[in-house]
Amino acid sequence: METLSSSDENYEVGCRQSPRSIDPSDQSASGTPVSSTVSSDSFVCPRTCSETSGFSDNIDDTNSFCSEPSPSDWPVLTKSKSETYSGSETEMKLQKKVLDVNLAIQGIAEPELDMMKERFAKLLLGEDMSGSGKGVCSAVTISNAITNLYATVFGQNLRLEPLDPEKKALWKREMNCLLSVCDYIVELIPRSQSLSNGATIEVMENRPRSDIHINLPALRKLDSMLIETLDSFQDTEFWYAEEGSLSMKSVRSATGSFRKVIVQRKEEKWWLPVPLVPSEGLSEKARKHLKNRRDCTNQIHKAAMAINSSILGEMDIPESYMAALPKNGRASIGDSIYRYMSSGEKFYPEQLLDRLNMASEHEALQLADRIEVSMYTWRRKACLSNSKSSWNMVKDLMSGTYHPDKNYILAERADTLLFCLKQRFPEMAQTSLDICKIQYNKDVGRAVLESYSRVLEGLAFNIVAWIDDVLYVDKSMRGEEV
């Protein structure tokens, strides 16, 4: 039987399995087969003799318990005990050397490899370390894994500077592992194939599922563009001073209160580093570079946000959310907003948001939750009211007496108001419905696309905000209006 060597630890998590080797010393001198041993870190299940025959060329057929005995006139090769031990030791050294070379090529150290194995084990267990099968589903697990990886790599990155090479390698390597699951989410499509005799037949071939086929390459491109944007800030004319440091105090006393707008935008995030520029301001080349990068990153942010919104829209609404909806949408959204939305033939959502005068993202998020509850309440009532027969609807249309349901109109206006609210507060957290969709989603492909687009959207927004901080400081130092 074969023995799994210590080189089983050298594999890429979730991608491929390491080659195994056969140790000739596993057979005793008497010819009794020795049972194979499986490493505790290996995910390989024990195989039967017929399954391992292709990997067991060194096993003597006369000593195999599942093969026929060889004829007596066949030569039987035997090895002495010393030769067997020497060969095994040489092979183990060779395997260790190959293991070290592979780890060096991949740039993976032993501690990092152990960490990857631990994360992969948690991914398979559904974050239930008891192994009893009570963990979350695969879609939620892989969504959490992508979110946690983003926090690990970019959580401490608060400046316009290139990403640390180790973190960049970690991000690319583990994202490739997490995204590799999409290679096996396929659909069958027909394709014409011509035979040698001139006949044409239709065959079915595998192709990535349509949403993955369209969105995943786009997200990978956005990812590489964001990394390139950070790498472009290699040698910059601006620098950073930590809040509370001596250099910071001295610079602020000399340059004035250029932090006003920045503090107003993120007054609760006092720990953010403050950008500093020379006393004469940035050069025209540096200023142009910052503006170009800001425009490009802003487009990346919009693209990631659009993909995320479309994926969330395709997710099914959980039954628990629909069951908790109130009977009346007016009670959720409030009397004042309801009167503005229901009065008049035209609806102006921007004017309504201006009248509400929301001061924080927390207030905007609360309003978004109330709008969504009212919107789906009105949609449900519209579906119930339109249960009349199709012939009666045709007669109403022909007679000109048909009018759209009021609940349908209110639901459409609520959807428009929610869209404008999200545009006005792009950094607003996910609504209760979005969180509920992600929590109860069981589609692995959509979970990957949603979490990937969400983290890229957050990174792009942060880069734009950091560039705005530097540009504001530059205007302040040059005495221009800001």
C-alpha cells in the first residue's frame, strides 16, 4: 500500500492536491503488506487497491493482497534491508528538497501555510469548529472569508501609498483560491460542431454561469486597477503626520486649520493621518496626477456599486422579511413623507430629501430601512389588488377607464426615493434588507460576486476620500477657496 509522505502539507488551499510518493520500506521482509498511514493534515480518503494501482508501481504483486499470485517461474526482485533504508532516506531528503523549492517559488513560509490551512478548514466547516454540521451555509462562509481578507489586507491602510508587498501577495493568492470556486459554477450551452464527414451536430458545452461570466472578469479588472492606483503613489510630494504627534502639532500651528472640512466629513475618525504638503503647495504635475487618479477611481467606485446593486437585486427576498412587513406602508414611512409622495401627479425625490435635511449617515440608513419596508408593503398590496381576471383588465384598457393601482405608484416612487438617497450618501451602510439577503442567501456564485464588489466599492471610496483630503490641503496652502 502507499504511504502519504510529509510533502502532503505542500498544497495550495482549495486548488490542487500535492503528489504522493511510495516508500519501498513500508513492506516488511516477510512480504506482509503494511497498512497505509494518512497524515492528520491530509484531506485524502483511504483508497482501495484497485484505486491506487496507477500510483503503486513499486509495490510487488506477490505481496499484494488483492492481486493474483504470480507464477513460480517469474523472477522476484528482492532488496536487502540496508538498501531499502538507504533508498527511503534518499527519497525523503529529495522530497524535502522539492518541498522547500516549491515553497520558495510560491513565496509561502511555513507559518503562512499553516494559517492558510486553518482558514481553509474553517471554510469547509462553515465556521463551526465542533464539526457537527451546525455551521452556516457555504455562501455565507465564503462571503465572510472575502470580507475578513479585505479587512486583514486593507484594514490598516489609511494613506495614499503602495500596498505592502507581503499583503499584496496575500491578497492575490487567497483571492485566487476563494474565486476559484466560480470556475466550477457552470451552465450548459449548445454549440455546433462539424464532423470529418461534413455533418454538423449540436453538442452541449460548459460555460461559466452568465452572471459570473459577465461580472467576475470586470471585478478582477477593477481590482487590478485599484492596486495600480495605490502603486502609482510611490514618490509623492505630500506626506502624512499622525494625529497627536509633535510634528503634527508644530505643523498645524504654522499652517492653520486646514483640517476643518476633513474633520467635518469624518469627525468621528480622529485617528486618520493628516496629509501635509510643501508651503508653496503641490506642483502642477502632482496636482494633475491626483485629479486624474481621482476621476478614474471615482468611475471604479460607480462600476463596483452598480455591480453590487444588481447582484443584491437578483437575490431572493427571505420569507422571514416578507412575513415581518406591516399591513400598512404609511405607518412605516410616516405621515409627512406619505403625504408628499401621494399628492400630485409628479414626484420630486430630491426636493423631498432637501426638506428632510438629514445630517448623518445614521439618519439616512434609518430612512432607507423605512422606505424599503413601505415599498415592499405597497408592492405586496398591489399584487393582491391586481388579482382580477385578465379579461376584466382588457375591458378596462379598451374602455379607457383603467388606472394604475395607487399602491403600485407609491411603490415606484419609494424605489426612486431610495435610489436618490443612496446616491446622496454613497458611504451609507447596507440596509436591513440587504443584510437579510446576504444572511439567507444560498447561491455561492452570487455570494462571491456580492462580497467581492462590496469590498472593491469600499476601497475605491476610501481612495477617493484620501485624494480629496490631499487636494484640500493643497488648496489651503495656496490660499485658494475651498
